[in-house]
Amino acid sequence: MKLDYLDTSSSKHLYNIFQRLNAVNERGQHVRVNWHFETGDEEMAETGKDYQSLFQLDFNFVEVRELF
């Protein structure tokens, strides 16, 4: 999944997905989140870091020139 914009509704859904992935991770199955963001999109990079701080998941931040 690649997102270039998150509104309040999609952020809530993404939060719910991360909650479920966190539960899987806590049961011993390793979960890695590859968070892609475009070069210069500091807001999207920061959003990924915010999610990282909320969940015990292995986040990998990937800066790309263009998402699409």
C-alpha cells in the first residue's frame, strides 16, 4: 500500500490496522512496516514516526523520489 495523503478517517483506519499488526507481533510473529515517503515530504515521514512511537513494530523508513 502506498499513500501520499492521510485524512482523519484514513488515519483512524491505519491506526486500527497497526493495532492488529501489533497484536500479531506480540504473539511472536515478527512484523515489519516499510513506511515509504517522498523526498521532501516531511509531514508524511513524521506521521510514520508518530505511528512508530505508538506501536511496538519494526518500522523501516524508505525515502523515495516518487511514490507513483
